[in-house]
Amino acid sequence: MGPAGTSSSVVGGLVSLVLALIQLYFVSVGGLAGTLLLFVVWPLVGGIIAAAGIGGLVREQPLAGALAGTYGALVTSLVVLLTGAAGLWSSYITTTFGVSLWPVFFATTLLTVISWTVFGYVAGYLVGRSS
């Protein structure tokens, strides 16, 4: 925990979440570029922030990156569920995953938790190796 009591993993997860939500609901990047941004680039960014210790002290950089990915993925999945229940999904979600609430929720949860945790870990590992 840092001086303000904020874990760097939470900060990294929030950064990934905000970037993903901006992409999904405001910028609308689709296709292969959108998929790579959503499932590779944003978790790498969050993992780097978590492993660098922004927002708190970090002892295990790969673990911090993995936790950042997991936290961000779970909150992103919750946002997908709530916006889907309200009928507010972006065109990227409906064209990539479909329009049925529960299958889309479970698919996005599965994909984001796995990919964001793995790429967050990779980012944390790379930061740890470079320092």
C-alpha cells in the first residue's frame, strides 16, 4: 500500500478499465485493431502502471500486473452486464459478441479475465526484468 492507501494494482486496473470504456463507448475502434487494443494493449498499459508502483509500493511486479488485469477485467465485465441490461451496448460489443445478455456477459468476462490477467502479468514481468 502506498502513502494514500491505494494499491498500484487497483490503479493499473482502473487505468485499463477507463481506456477500455473510452474505446468501447466513445471512440468506437472496431475490427482487428479494436480487438488488439481491448485484449492486449490496455492490459499491458495497466500492468506497466501497476508494476511501476504508481499509486503504491510494489514488491512483486508480475503479481501486481496480473492483479491489475484481473481487477480491471472484472469491473469491465460488470459494466458490460449493466449496460447490456439497459440496452446501451456499443456497436463493437454487438458485432463482435452478439446481442444476448448472458452469453455476451460470460464471453466478455471469460475473454477479459484471461487475457487481461495474462498480459498484465507479462507487463509486470517485463518491468521487473528491466529494473
